[in-house]
Amino acid sequence: MRSLLMLSLLGLLACGPGRSLDRAERALQEGDFAGAEAGFRQVLERWPDQADALYGLGFVYNASGDISRARDYFNRCVRVAPQDARGHRGLGLVAIAEGNPLQAEEHLTEALRLSPDDPRALSTMGMLRLSEGRHEEALALLTRAQAAEPDRAEYALNIAEAQLRLKRHEEALATVDAALQAELREPRFRGMLLVLHARIIVAMTSDRIDPARCDETAPPVLTWLSRATGDLEEAISLGIPLGDLPAARRLVARRKSVIAEQCPGAASAR
């Protein structure tokens, strides 16, 4: 009788949304937004009020730039699970993307009221502070998020972004280097960290060329920029959509062209 009951329970679990959610989450972590979307939609076809799938689909659309649809699913998440901080966090992400800091503040404050130590909500509030230019406050919030979930190297992305904006370039580079050596749960973050690494290098090479001493000053800068180019080539090879990649490539190319103007022949001499 006991074995029959166990088999029945296992059957019920197998019929639940767990496996489909796991597949969708794995696709999301790998940067496969189409696969994640299909997986979350499959769950919602059978369980229309499943909060994990509603939030997941909203996150997919937000990451893909479809802000209107993201808002719709995050709002549904809030309606079906009003005590779940994720819906408000998602709406905060949408408001940040739309450049609406007041609305973002409202939703993220509510998310942190519901879950004061939620590292994702802390991190998103940190992103809001970054967008407002409040970089020290952002860094403090992002550091709290990482402390709450220390084994998650992905938090390094926003921490390094804050350090970069504070012109703490050496710290930012060290933060990204450490994250790239750690185990990342979401492979897409490797690409994002590589792009940020290249941006930090470009910032570090600013005003390092002395046209009166090209032979001395140009080669080290060009070596660093070659490293930045390698970062971007590796990011491209991952085959993951990265919104900042084109701008970072232009940034590196522009810095190389400035060097070519200041020190003609420096690049060809390498």
C-alpha cells in the first residue's frame, strides 16, 4: 500500500510544471531566449497562473528588449502572487529600461519590503542607483547583494560597472578577472563580463599616449587594446546575444584610430 502511495505521489510530481520549468531555466541561463520562451509558455498553457513561468517569461522579454510584453507578464505575476517580490522586481527592471526612475523606485522598494535580503532585488536597486549616477550607493547595494549570495559570481558584473563609473579602474578589472576565473551559473554572463573587461581596458588606456614619445608610450597601450580585441572576439565566439557588444567594438576601434592619428605607424610597427 505504501509503495502504491509513493508511486502515485511521484506520478503527480511528474505531471507538475517542475521539469518544464527546469528546461526553460536552463535555456535562459544559456542565453537561449527562444528556448526559454517556449518552455515557459508550455508551462502557462497548462498552469496559466504559475508564478515562476510568468516571472520567467517577463524576464525573457525584458532581456530581449520587448518591454511592453515584459510588463504584462510581471503585472500578471504580481496579481497571482502578491507576496512574491519577483513581480515587483521585474516591474522595476522595466521601469529602469524605460527611463522611469520614480516608478522603478516604487516597485523596487516594494520588492525589498516583501523580501528585505533578496539579493536580486538589492542588485536591481543597485542598477537603478547606477542609472541615476549615484555610484557609491549603487556599489554598496551591489556589494550587499553579492554578500547575500557569495557563490554567485554573476554579481561581479554590476559591481565592476559601478567601479568603472567611479574611475576605480584597477579594482574593476580585478573584479571582472576574478569573476571570469570563477564558476558562472549562467554562461551568458561570461560574454557580458568579457565585453565589460574590454570597456575597462579602453578606459584605462585613456590619455596614455604622448605624441612626443610614441615609441615609448604607444606599444603598451596597443598591447592592452589587443587584449580588449581578444575579449570581444571571445565574446562573439560564444554565440550569445550581447547588446553592449557593438558599442564596445566601436569603442576599441575608435581608441586605435586615435592612436594611429597621434602616432602614425605605431600600429604597423607591431
